[in-house]
Amino acid sequence: MSLFNVFDISGTAMSAQSVRLNTTASNLSNANSVSSSIDQTYRARHPVFAAEMNRATANMDDKASVGVKVLGVVESDKPLTVEYNPNHPMADKDGYIYKPNVNVMEEMANMISASRSYQTNIQIADSAKKMLSRTLRLGQ
């Protein structure tokens, strides 16, 4: 694997972690929202990642790099929080309000993990850049 492939790998990883940070921010911003029906209630979202193995196995002779691919963003199937609060303006006819299934502590841990992963990939790309630069200076 050449050092140029390192840029592809770290670039796809940074892109994936950016999606993860955006979905985490969306979850945190909607954590305290309230609705009057189950259908309208925000549900936590999580990105699904996969290694780009198809591209790597198709180009085995080229020693292709294996990056990260975002397959999509899925909604959590954890149950929503139902609260009896008949005085709330958003309460349904039975007096219930519905809150998202967002776990704020879990989302904060996801945010820290994604942020550190992003920083690590930046450091990897920077190290590869320095190694390429030093390799080019060897011929001088």
C-alpha cells in the first residue's frame, strides 16, 4: 500500500465521522422535544458504517485500500418515553405527551468518540504528508 492510499482511507473515515457528529448533534438538539402523538415524535438516529470491502477485493492486484462507507442513517427502535401530563399544551386526548428515545449520556459519549476518531484521522493524514515530504527530500 502506498502512502497515497492513506489519504483515501483517512478521508473516508473523516467523512464518516462527520456524518456521525451531525447525527449526534441532531439527536442532542431534539432530546427535549415533546409531541402529542407517537408518529410525530422524534426518534434517535444512528449512522451505519461498513468497510468498502467490495472495492478492495475487486482490485486485489492493485493492493487497494479499504476505506469506510456510510450505508445510511437508521432510526432507533427503542421505545419512546410516554409521560402522563394532562396540563401540558401538547398532551393528547388521554393526557399523555411523548418524548424522544434519545439517551443524552450515550449521545455525549458518541460525540466524544467521533471527535477523537476524526482528530486521529487528521493526525494520520498529517503524518503521511510529512513522510511523503521527507521522502521527496531524500533525492536532494
